[in-house]
Amino acid sequence: MTNSTENAQCIFCKTTSAPFTSIEHIVPESLGNTDYILPRGVVCDPCNNYFASKVEGRILGSDYFRQARHRNGIPSKRNRIPIQEALSFPDAMRLEMGIARDGSPYIGPADESQNDNFASRLLNSNRLTAIFPVADPPDQRLFARFLLAMGLEALADRMLPVPRGIEVDHINNQHLDEARTFARYGSGRDVWPFHEARIYPEGRHFHDLADGTSCDIPHEYTLLFTDNNELYFVIAIFGIQYSINLGGPEIEGFHQWLAANNDQSPLYPQGP
Ligand SMILES: [Zn+2]
């Protein structure tokens, strides 16, 4: 079994000699994932660290995802919900909106020395108009690598119950090598296209965290094997469904699959 560290081999760099001390979250914890975890022995520590800091860290630390996590109340690994920056109008005071540890929202000046100004401003006017910057989506090439890494891990997870399954069907499957290399080293390709579509409103699967009700996960994923023997990783994050081909930098097969399946979502065959 690959899931003991004795016979460990990394699904990304294929090393058997690096340390394997970490479990691996298939979907980053900062997207609310505490359920989908690969045991030690599947991803080596150097690859684990690389993805955490150079891929996931950059994607989830981008303004685009920080704003989405703020809107949806998703804390980071360190249990902090990102703040949303804003500007008051028309006087352009820099503001921060956050969520306190007790779950209550707050707003205040970014610069604490402006606290008195802010308080008197609120006293003098019964309304506060604020402008929120809207961030561009993160770098598409890096995002493709982020999707491929999650997809290769999701595939390993699927093979975990089979003895030597990961070694035989994943690590030794050369059809996955291009995706491995691009995800881990960013080399070999300028672009790796993926398909993107909003399938439900961003907050649809959420309940209000502040009132103590349960909240659903902000991500769901699946693996789609098409009739043409192509393998797609499909994940919805904050209501946007991303689909990427693990076998090569082509997305045409997914368009064909959509056309043959009434544009349904692989995640929700019956509709979301
Ligand atoms: Zn590795």
C-alpha cells in the first residue's frame, strides 16, 4: 500500500527518498476543506510545501479569492477570515470590513489613527457609503496548475483502497506525466486551458455563519471519465465550476461532452 510511509512514492515528482511526514489536503483548508485528505506517503514533503506556498498560497491569497472568502466567511488555516478593503465615499478613507471571533461583522478605518475621525464621521452623517474594489481573477496559468494538482490528488484518493493502485495506475501512467510536470514545475506549456462556468449563485450553499447554523462546504468536486477515454477533474468553487483535462492541455473533449449531455453539470446530473 502506498499509504504507509515505508513504500511511499510521490504522485508528483515520483521520489521515494524524500520525507513523507505530511498529510495532504486535496482541496486547500482555506476553502473550508477538512474532509478530503490524502494520508502520508502519497505526496512528499517538498511537493507538499511547494504547492502550499507557491500555488495554493498565491491563488488563495489573491485579491479575487480573499474577497470571495470574506464574502462567504471562510477562515484560513490560521482561522482568520480575510478582511475586505473598501474606501469611504466621497472622502476616500481606507476602511476594513471583517468578521470578529464571535461571528459579528465590523467595519473600521484601516489606519487606527483614523478611529476618532471615523467615529465623528459616523456621528455627523447617518449613512456611510463605501466603494469596494473588484479584483481580477487570479493568473490563469497558475490557476490551471492549481486545478491539475487537485485533480491528480483526487485521482490518487480514488485509487487508495486498491493495493498498489496508485503506483500502477497513477504514478506509472505516463498519460498523467504532462499534468504532473506542469502542476509541479510549471514547465512544458505556456497554457493549459480549462472550462469555467457559473452553475449556481456564490452564496447558495451557505447558511449564515453568524447565527450559528451549519454551513455547507464551498467546494465540491468529481472526476469525469468521458466515452473518449478522457479524464476531467471538475470542481465548483464559490459557485463557479472549473473543468480541466488531466490527460493533456486540450479542452475540446469537454465541450463535446457538454454538447452530448445537454450542457449538464458533471457535478449535478439532475441540476444543482
Ligand atoms: Zn514529490
